[in-house]
Amino acid sequence: MNTTPRRKTTAKPAPAETGVDLTSAAASTSPKMPHERDEDAGMTGGVPSARVQQGQRDLKRGLQDTSRAPEADTAYRKLKK
């Protein structure tokens, strides 16, 4: 058994980033919701995402979403009963 007394650590944990700008009064009165922060152009550093660009090209070409999510959800609900 170790009988050495433990030292208290004085290091403070790093502050968590909240995405709220408290440096100006206007920004602090209306913080953005998480989805608004994610959609903000400033979050990308001005560099468009390759995935978003591909989606834009696909839409321009007339491609549609072919996921089977609605059908899969319906089948799941039937099996769950």
C-alpha cells in the first residue's frame, strides 16, 4: 500500500469552446444555436467542403436522393409491433 500523500494539482482545465463570442455586446446577446453555428460560413474557414460541392454538382445534374430511409423506417415499425 502506498502511503505517500497526494499533491493537489493546481493546473486548471482548458476552457471548453462554446462558440459564443463574449467580446462584443451584440454577439453575446444572441448566441447561435448549434445547427446555426455549424451552417455558418465562418466555420469552414472560407474553404468550401468537397462533399458540399459534390452535392451541388449532383443537384445541378438533376440527380435525386435515392436513399431508402422512408421504406426502411416503415418496415422497421412493422417489425417492431
